[in-house]
Amino acid sequence: MSEETPGFDEKPEVPVDGTPDEPKAADSASEEAAAPAGDAAAQSVGQEAALLAQLDQARTALGERTADLQRLQAEYQNYRRRVERDRVAVKEIAVASLLTELLPTLDDIGRAREHGELVGGFKSVAESLETAAAKMGLQQFGKEGEPFDPTIHEALMHSYAPDVTETTCVAILQPGYRIGERTIRPARVAVAEPQPGAAPKSESSEGDTSSDKDADAPDKG
């Protein structure tokens, strides 16, 4: 009786789970791995483009805000200059109004000084008031002998005089006052004009000299 060796003639059984198909599964896995890598690259490019667009928008917004800030700064500087001009103008008006009210008192002090009545305690008070007014910018003007200027002089009396060559202030009836370049009261004066038809003094002198020479010349006849 012959013995049969079990298993030599048997074919290996094929597993039910599809083990022979493992190489195909590996190929599918590599394709799936490659696909996400491509998508990631495309996504990265898209994100970069979006960031660049946002950066451009931010730059544009920054330029607009910078221009707005510059305009605001310019408007603020103009506003400050206007406020400063208005402040100075209001101060000058207030000072001029106050000093204008003091002018009659200063006139009384001047008349008292001319008559020798500015003595004692009254003199000290008067000088203190004049000093305070000068510190506030008040300036007195108007002198005898200066040419008449209608912009700063007010003629209250008029006469003719042989010794003047132009309209001249011959008496200061009331001094004028100014603050800086602003006249708050013109000087009230008496003026004198040259005699009508009178020759200028220089021509008269030359004529007199010629007459004297003619009189001193010997008579040739």
C-alpha cells in the first residue's frame, strides 16, 4: 500500500481579501498623495494673490488717510493763524478803546503842565498815568513847524504867513495820538500858508541881491 504525501499536489488557495491586488492599491495611494500636493500648491498661489490684493488695498487706504491727515493739518494751521490774528486784533481794539477814553485826561494833564500846575502828588499820578499809557503803545505826535499832513493833522485854524513855503503847522492846539501805525486821534493844529502871489524866499533873495548890485554899479552915462 502506497502512502500519499498530503499537500504536494494541492494548489495554494487565493485569499479572499484580494492580497494579489496590493500593487494596484499602492498605485492608487501614490496618485491620491500627488493630488493633494497639487491642490496645496494651487491653494498657496491663490492665497498669495489674495494677500497681494489686500496689500494693495492697504497701501491705497494708507495713502488716502495720509492725504486726509495732511489736509487736516493744513486746515488746523490756517485755523491757528486766523485765531492768532483775531486775538491780536481784538487786543488792539480793546487797548485802543481804553486809551481813547483816557485822551481827555491826558489833555488835561498837558494843559496843567503848560500852566505850571502839575506839581506835588498830582504830578506823580499824572506821570504814572502817562508812563502806563506809553507802555500800552500810546504815542503822542504833532510839532510846530512840521508840514501839514491831512492824514494825521486836522486843521482848526488857517492863516497866511510870509515866512513859510508850504502849508505848515504853526501851532498845536491838541496833540495827536497813535498806537503803532494806527492813528486814534489826529493832531489838531493851526496852519499857515504862503502869502498869495508871494515869490519864494530864494527867488526874492536873488532879486534883492540883483537890485543891490544894480544900485552899487557906477553910472556909465
